[in-house]
Amino acid sequence: MRRKIWFYLTILLMAPLMPIMGMKVKSIEGATTKWSENAGRAAGEFAANAEASAELWAGNTAKAADTYGQAISAPNIKERFRRGVSRAGAAKFARKIRDVGQARFAPGVAAATEDYKTGAEPYYSTLAGLTLSARKPRGDPANYNRVQEIGKALNAKRLALLGSGGG
């Protein structure tokens, strides 16, 4: 009963603040400008806070494995994904590449260089350690065996890394 009274009292007190036809809402232009300016200035704060929460992120993300599994197997998930892609559209994709992606590409590659080296090194070592069967004349179907040998070795390395928590 107290909740109902509080609810109605809140409505009555707020009523003079609302126009008869609905709530007063700021313009989307003003809100967008404010968001863009404030968010643009927050890059340093974002970086510091995001980096400081890395351990918390890792722990919570690992705990969410079951939720992730449920989410990607939810009914209609493929259709929802397709609709999301359609709603965003190719024009937005192209605009984001032009406005953001191009400028971030080179710094992103530079920041990822060490990660690339660490991630690719086991596969390079696997390839370097292979002894392939002898190469046959051009066009000989036996040459495909060499490709198969490479594929098997790389897949075995991938599975070994996954089994040891490396991926």
C-alpha cells in the first residue's frame, strides 16, 4: 500500500513539470553534440580505467562461458544476426572504415606486432621443422600429399595449443 501511495504522490508532484502532451525531451542535435564532445575528451580516462580493470574483465569473462554458449545457441540467433547486419548496412560499414578504420589501421598493426609474433611463432616453428615427402614433377597428383602433410602438421599444432590453453 505504501508503494502505491508513494507512486501516486511522485506522479502528482512531477505532473507540473511535464507538459500535457508528454515529457519534454532535449533535441537530438544537442544531445548528440554533448555526447560527442564529452566522449571525445574521455579517451585518457577510458584508457586508464579500462587498463586498470583488466583482471576483473578476464575473471568475469571467463565466468561467462556458459552464458556465452547459451547466447550463441539461442533460438533465432542466425536470423537476429542477419537482421542486425541488414539494419547497419553496407553504407555504415564503408563510412566507419573511411572515418575511423583507416586512421586506426596502422597504429593497430603497430600495437599488435608483438601479439602477432607470439601467436604465429609456434606455426612457423612447426613449418620449419617439417620434412616433406619428395616433390614430383609439375602436375603430379602426389604433390597434393605435401599440402596435406602441411595441413595435418598445422592442425595438430593448433589442437595442441588449444589443449594446453594456448588459444
